[in-house]
Amino acid sequence: MDYFKSLIVWVIVVVYMTVTFPVTFLIWLIVLPFDTERRIMHWMLVYEGTFLTRLIPIWKIRIEGREKAKKGETYVIISNHQSMLDIVIINCLLYRFKWISKIENMNVPFIGWYLRMADYLTVERGNNESKEKMMERSFDCLRNGTSLMMFPEGTRSPDGNIGFFRRGAFQLAIAANKPVLPVLIDGTGGILPKHGLVFNSGHKITVKVFDPVEPGSFGTDDPDLLAAKLNDFISDALNKQRGRE
């Protein structure tokens, strides 16, 4: 049964993206000369992704704490990462930000095209020059009032649990003196696990936004220690979340 449902889901996704991409591309060309920060493109992708989640009938999404992000504030937004679904699920928060993505995604059809059109940030892992350029662009975004969104694990969890947090997001937050906005996602890994192509039904997706961690509450200037602190916090929140279900 899951194979049949998966076929339906993939058909919906392919048809939807085939229909929406030409429209998105045309609008990108029209607004390119004046949408210098690609805000219009970001909001187009956010609403397209949110609408896509509503089209697919095999899951229910519960969002908690969206109001924790205050209007006009700039954040380094972090989330755990269970599935490729997390990208469109995060869009359901309807926040303005720029994604920071691994550069390999630039070669993925549609995803790479959208990354370019929205001028999202990319980084090549293990390449110091690429990291320096990403950090420089990230600081510019934060200074200009644009939040950043990234998965500090750097890759999808193979078992739904939370892995090691890399230091990059926390290095940015400390250096730019910006709050960290923690987000917890659960359920996506059960629907479409890492390296999986078959959608499993019967899962609920929970997205929970926690109170921002202000710079004065970091308790350290060491990004590795801050990464460990936020890793423990989100891991504990995940365990409590699963304990209630």
C-alpha cells in the first residue's frame, strides 16, 4: 500500500513542480533587476512549498510556537534534520530567511535551480575558502536584517535521532551577536528516511519553535560549547516530545 501511495505522492510532486517552475522562472526574470535581496523569490518558494504540503494527504502537520520569532528581529535559525522533507516543512513557518545549504544541492534538479534563483548561500564542506566566503555573506545578511536558516548536523539523521552539531551556525551567532532560534522537527524521518524513496504513511509531523536564545544567555564565546549546549537542548526536547505521543 505504501508503494501505491508513494507513486501518487511522486506524481503530485513532479506535476506540481513541472507546472510551477516555469511560472517561478518567469517571475524571477521579471523581478531580477530590482529584487536585489531576492525577497520576492524567497516568498514565492515559501508559499509554493507550503501549498505543496497541503496537497499531499499522507501526513498531518502540527506547528507550535511560530510566534516565538518576533517580527523585525534577526536570527540564526537552527533545526535538526531527519529527511529531505524538512526543507518544505520549514517553509510552513512562513519566516523570512536565507538558507545555508551544502553545495552538492546545487546539482540537484529543481532544488539547485531554486537555490540559485533565491540567491541562497552554499558552502563546500572541507573547503576553507568556500567556508570563508559563506561566512562573509552570512554576516552581510545578518547585518542587513535577514535571518539565516541551517541544519547544524550538516546531513540527515539515519535513525531520526539528533547527531553532532557542527560549529558554523553558532560561530555566526556569537560573532554577529545575534540570537539563536531553535526549531525541532519530528516525524519526517518516519515518512521519508534518509536515502529512501518510498513514503510511509500514518505519521504526524511536528514542528516546534522554542524561545530564542539571546546572546546574553549563550554562557560562552566558544562555538563548540554553544553547539553542544543547543544539541543537548533539542535532543532533550525531542525525547520529551516522543514521550508525550
